[in-house]
Amino acid sequence: MCGRTACSLGADNLRRACAYRDRRGRRRQPEWIRAERYRPSYNKGPQSSGPVLLSRRHLQQDADSSERVLMDMRWGLVPSWFKKDDPSKMQFNTSNCRSDTMLKKSSYKGALLKGKRCVVLADGFYEWQQCSGGKQPYFIYFPQSKDAMVRRKEGDEEWRGWRLLTMAGIFDCWEPPSGGETLYTYTIITVDASKDVSFIHHRQVRAGKGAAGRMPAILDGDEAIRKWLDFAEVPTQEAVKLIQPTENIVFHPVSTFVNSVRNNAPECLAPIELGAKKEVKATPSSKVMLGWLKNSQEGSPQKKENDLPRWTSQFIHSPSPKKSSADILQQWLGKEGEPAAKKHKA
């Protein structure tokens, strides 16, 4: 399953990171809808809001269906047919949607058949491995390119930085029975965990039955994103073929600091060394670095978005090698000497 994510980019930088090519090959950036509602976070949980990509035609019937917009939606799908005045009274959890039942369950089937497909954006997501001493959290994300920290040149509008994780989702629009503003909500589609991360998702065997772990359905590359979003050109039965596990991810252990959803700081996704104390060490150098991280956190009064590192949109550059991804994360966080990202070996 996917129960916690991070998306720390500010609204303007998020838009740059989502640049894409339209039908005519023109480079474009998705327009924000209600950008003022978006709040970056290193630790997002269900019922919080988060950024998604969707086709503009969902909001404007005569728009090109390949044109993309960004919108902040609440995590946890509320079906349009839900009749009660308070969505929190729903008796079931809709933060995740299993790929093998999404065309069967009424909560998702109607929206999916109407083409209400979206892409949920995140730096990465967190998963917890059951260990003898408790649960060990991991941060899981796309491999990053070595040029991710290329400094911005004057007039350069391209984003150079963290490659966002792009997860397949379904959204719906709910209107309160008594009237009021339409509520946009989404769910993240999940698939069986890939081999590389299955050890993190491993579940205990109960009553003689094993249960495979789940992970988000990740759309790797702009072609997959284009097909998932363009509901007018790509019918549902074709689009669902994109929903497959991916091996193109890396991960590293993080501090149990992330366990509480109230904690929202760079420490949540910073790599740690297993076997050492799992909590963030309060050494003089780490205090200096953590101070720098807090000051450079987007949205803080100390730094403007334009002062932060940028990188080319993930949607229009070639895939990068898996090695050095954690090093790039460390550089992005302003930390040094942390362990590299690890892939599980059987």
C-alpha cells in the first residue's frame, strides 16, 4: 500500500518540474488551478491534500485533452454518489485502490470509466519494514541523474533537480447534498510490490495464506503519463494496461522521525545508516546542516524559490542511471557522509 508520501517542491518549482511536450511537440508547463491551496510537505498522509496532474478537458469541455493542469486535491477518494453531508463519515478507506478490483468496486469504477485519471506527484513514498525491534521506515523514489544539481543560469526556465515520482491515480468530484464547493479527491492505485522492494512490503502469513505486499502503480516516463491522462484519446481498457509494477526505483532507510505525520522536516527523508542509532544525530555539523535545510525549505521566509536548485523536467529528459541517487539526495538535502541508496539482494 501507499500510506505516506513527500512532496517538498514549492508551487512554481513543481510546475517547472512537470514540463512536457504537447501534441505539436511544443514545450509546455501545466497551469496551476488554485495554486494558493497547495502546501509542500516532507510527510503527507491520507486526508491531507497533495498535487496531481490531470487533463484540462475535465475542467473545460472544449480544451485539448492532451493539455495538462496541476491541482491540489484531498487524498482519499470521495465518490460522487456519496450522499451524506460529511465525507469523513465514509465507512471505508479510499486512500489506495487495488488494481485488480478497481473496475469492480463502485467507489472507483464509475470515475475510472468516465476517464477521471490523474497522476499523483511526490518526491517519493515511505514504507515500513517489520523488524524484530519494531518497524523500520524506508524512502522509495526514482533514480536521479548526476546533473540534478546543475546550477541555474540567468533566464533558464528549465527545472534542474529532483525527479518526481509519478503515481497513477483516480479522482472524483463530490458535491455536498446541501450545496457548497465541489470537493476534488483522489486515490492512488496499487499493484503487487516489485522484487526489489518486496522485502520491505513482506506481510506475515496468516491462517496458511500469504499476502503479497502492495506498492503504488508508477508511471515511468512521459509516454506512460500521456496515455494515462489523455482519456479522450486512450480508452480505459487501454490505459489500465499501463498499471504494472516497476523495477526502476531505489530506496534507503530513514529515521523513525517520519513515523509521526506531525513531523514535517527534511529529516523525514534523509538517509540513515542501519545499525547506528536511527534517530537524527545532534552533532555540531548536523545541527549546522539541519539549520541550513530548514532555512532553505521552500516557503520559508529565508529563501525564495528562485534561489533553490533546479533541474530539467523529468518528463522530457532521458532516464538516468540508478547509481548515485542517494548521493544526489544527500546533496539536495545539503548533507554529506550518509550511506548510499541500497537495493535489496536476495
